[in-house]
Amino acid sequence: MSDHKPMPWEPSVQTPQEDRRLHAPAVARNRDAILAMLQAELPARGTVLEIASGSGEHVVHFAQALPALTFQPSDPSPEALASIAAWVAQSGAPTILPPLQIDAAAPDWPARLAPAGAPDAILCINMIHIAPWAATQGLLRGAGALLPAGAKLILYGPFRRPGRPLEPGNAAFDDSLRERNPDWGLRDLDEVAALAAQAGFAAPRVIEMPANNLTVVLGRM
């Protein structure tokens, strides 16, 4: 399997003008591997908050396969929120809540979840390398404030790991991200773990995924 990692909306599949669904090519390649991991890691029941839901394709796929869970998608982008709503409407999935506009970097985003109560898990796929470091800081701070003891924050994507050179595909991807925005780029897993510890999480459990990606499971202490 190629480890090339395109940007989320490149190249997009064109849809009719009235169809607001976005298409992320990476979703078709990684959704089943992520789903298999989630089947082992998520609670049997409860609410899963997804931060940076993007097009909405992932959350629809997961909700259809895990009907005992309620999913709360979110994204800071109005375009993404419209896409999520369109995908949910097209799917007919009854266990997906209306998407919330949440910017992970904002200091007060956990307050948006207050009426629904604390989630039982938080999921974030392919965000922290395509966002400023402040988004990672906000994600971990907010997740630490929201999640009860024993609940999980699950991160998915490529990372830098100490003592290991980046794989060629990840190195090229990292270079392309930094060219687009110097505040983007693959994050050092040790730095993420240290920040998570400050937010009340235990040491990460790392799961190897296809195409040189990782799942990083952080349990709230």
C-alpha cells in the first residue's frame, strides 16, 4: 500500500452544485482499518465526540457499523459542517447528532458540549499535523477537561517517533505540509505525550496502522 498522504480535499471528486457533500480521497483507503481499531477501543455504548470531522464521511461509516454508539461530529469550517450534515442526511444514520462548530484551538470549546454532557470518548483523525500546534494544545486541554476517568482520547495519523527516521512517504508529506504552512507538520509523539500528561492522561498506547500511520490511545486518569 502506498504511504502517500494527500491533503484532505485533494483531489476532490466533483459533485452537483446542490450537493454539499465533500469527498476526501483518503477516507476510502483508511476507514475500514480505523473502524477495526475503534471496534476494539471504543466503549460498547455511549457518545463519541469527533473533533475535526472534515467531510463527514468517516463519522457516517463508523455510525453505520457501530449502531449502539451515538456520534457527535464537529469541525470549525462552515463548508465542512455543511458537508457533514449532507452526508448524514444522505445516509439516514439515526445515531449521529447535528454537527457542532468547534475550533480545537479555542479555549472555551468544551462549553459547547455542556448541554449534552461529557462524551464517553473523543476521536480525532488526521488533524494535528494539518493544524497549528495550538490546535493540539487545545484538543488535549479540552479533552482532559471533558473526559471522565478511564475514558479515551483516540488520535490517528502520522507522527514523528524518537530514534526512528521518518519513512520516505511521511518525510515528503511533512515537507509538503511545512511548505504550505510553517505552523503545520508531523508532530513529535513524545511532545504530544508530554502535553497529554499535563492534561491528565496516562502514557499513550500506540497501535501501528497501515501506510505508516499510528493510532495513539490516551486514557484519562
